Amino acid sequence: MGSLVNGVERLEWPDEAVVASVARSERASLDRNQSARAEREAVAYLLASQRPNGSWIVPLDAFCLDANLYTTPVTALCARSLIPLVADAKVRDAVKKACDYVLTIHRSHALEARADLAGVYSIWGRTFVLWFLGSCTRAGIGDAKEIESTMKDLLASIEKSQHRGGGWPYVALPGDPSGAGFDPSASFLTAGVLLVLLDARDAGLPVSKDAIAKGLKFLDRSRQKDGTYRYMPDVPGGTGADAIAEAAGRGPACAWLLQRGGIGSVDGVRDALKTFDANRTAFKKEWHKALCHTGPEGLGAHYLLYDYWFAAAAVRALPEKERSAYRDGLRADVLDARFADGSFEDFPPLGRAYSTAMALLTLRELRAEK
């Protein structure tokens, strides 16, 4: 499997728990009317697979010298997916352990932004830890004073990582601290960061109005004439069916954040969801693949459930009478990626804990009462 970043591979065999986490499991798709069962069993899987230190296994990190590239944001997402059930003592204990874990990682400075390839994806860690800690605050979990201090620190770090063009890149380009020249910001990453910043703002954190405004303008500039969004501003978007298929997954995230931020429209969200729905067959072919950006469309399994989660959330922007048409298809696709032990998987190297958490978040978004 190896690391995604050459030069930081771990050259030793992982422990038995990691090996077991990637063992193939029997597919066990459920009918879309069995969503409640899927949610219950996903929660049971997450509770059973949490490590004693509060984290969840990410296979990629088992082969990487920097064991926090993915584990910390995945742990934050897993615990965030459990937050609505914290009235249950076992769930509350699991969330508390995860909260303690991410706070420990923050104290070790392992979440700090780095201008090297080994720091790629650190923005995901800082962003989703901030999102998770916000939910801990609302649930009354963890050390309130340390959580408040950590959230302010993460917020400042995230805002500092914003490119001068308004978007957020994976990592700053070495030798180009000003951000001049090629803009490495990614539209779907920027949408994810904006989601968390808007949630933080609504929760009362002092989020920079300028950072949000610049991020929204960046997304708006990323939109192409056909309604899709470029991967990066300086990467040509391409034309034709393959280009649209490649861009279809990130469309709902970008369109919904623009609408939520006040400079987009419901029509834009509707168009993005239509394009997403038209390409669901292509998405389904990518489930469980361990390679990224394969085939003529350049699709990648590593963002499937991320895209489905945002699509599910974007549906809420539509008039109520239009929602079920999209929810039924989204729910059916997610339930098709399920395994017999209650877990889910889109991209094997990220692990089933990550995918199960994302599936749980998505299925919850797709409930009719939302």
C-alpha cells in the first residue's frame, strides 16, 4: 500500500489490529428502507473499533512515519458522527476519549501547518478537529477551557493557511510564502474549510469576515460556464462528458457553500445536484478502489463519501417537495457500499472507520425530517 508521500514510508510490518482492519469483508448492501438499521450497526462498529487511546485506525498511517497525517482528522470525524447519541453512556465515553486524544495531539504540535510534502493534508486535520471540538463544547464534553483555547488556536492557524487568492491549499508551496504565482488551492477543500468556519462563526467564534468573504469569492471564481467547479484555479477544467464526470462530485459542496454564504443560489445547488445525480453510475464504479484518479474521468474513491455527505447536506437547500428525488438515490448508493460487519468503505487505504463515520453522517443528513 505505502504512503501517499514518497520518503516518509514506514518500513516495518504494522500490528495485528491494523492488518485486521484491512481484511476483506463480505459486501452486505441494504435496501434504502433499512437506513435506520445501517445507522445502528455503523455506530456499533465505530464503538467496537475505537482504540484504547481514543483514536481509530487509518491504514495509510500504519505505513507512514508521520502517524498523524490522517489519524487525527479521521478520529475527529468518527467522534463527530457519534455526537448526536451522547446521551448513551458508551457513546459519550467514546467521544470523550476521542476529544482527549485530539487535544493531546494538538498539545504535541503535530497539527501545525508545515510547508513540506509530509505536511500535506494538515489542513484537513486542523479543520475537522475544530469542527469536532465545537460539537464537544455544545455537548458539554471535555475540558472546556482547553477546548476553547485549542479552537481559537486552530481557527487562527486555518485563517493563516488561506492563500492570497482566497482558497485553501493542501500545503504552502516551498519558496513561495507569499502565495504569488501558481495557486494550489482546491475548490472542494475550500468548501470543507468554509463549512467549518461558518459553523464556528454561527457558534460565536470570532471568525474573520474577510477570510469567509475571500473564500466564497474563490469558490465563485472556480465555477465554469457548464456549472461545474475546477479542481484548482490554474488547472484547466476541460470539456466534454469526462470532464463533467470528474467535476460532478465536488459540485454540490461548492454550490451549497456559496448558497449558504449568501452569494450563491438555490438554482446553483439544484444544477449541481442534477449533475451529481447524472453521474452516480460512474461514482458507484469507484467504490473500494485503492487507486486515485483512475480511468478517463479521473475519478477517485478517496473522496466518494465526502462528496456524498456534501450532496446530502446540499439537498436541504432545495424546496421540500424536491428533496426525496435526490435523497432516494444518494441513500441507495451509500447503503450499497456497506459490509456485513456494519462498516462501510469507499477508499480502502483510509480505512473502514473513516468511511463508516462518513456514511453515518450522510445517512443522518438524508433522513426525511431533516
